[in-house]
Amino acid sequence: MTAGELAGRFSHSWPTTTRHLGVLTAAGLIEVEAHGRERHYLLDRHHLRGVTGLWLGSLDLLVSDDPDHRDDPPAR
């Protein structure tokens, strides 16, 4: 998708969209391909899976380290 297509889906300003795209690009979560004057943004699904896996795993560690929640049944 182009930045314009992405920006059209949200109610915030164009500079906010491009700033967020820059952060996501720097983090390696999206890639940018030039097509003439347009830039197409592509989600790197493999990298996103790795990041979300680490994040979710860290939440499990936080809960398992909390002595007040060790015996709680899993949340549904």
C-alpha cells in the first residue's frame, strides 16, 4: 500500500502517518519499495511474528514470576 492509501484509513494527519511509517521501517517491521514517485509499504510478516512472539513470551515470564498469580487458572 502507499502512504496515501494507509493515511486514508485513519483519522489522523498525513505527517502522523509518515512518522509512524518511519518508525515501523526503522524497526524492520515494514519495507519500502519505490515505484516511480510512489513508495509502497510492505509488512514483513516474518519479522512481525518474531517480535510479537518475543513480546508475548515476555508477558508469560512476567506472570509466572509473580508469586500472587502462580496458581491462577489460565485466562479465557
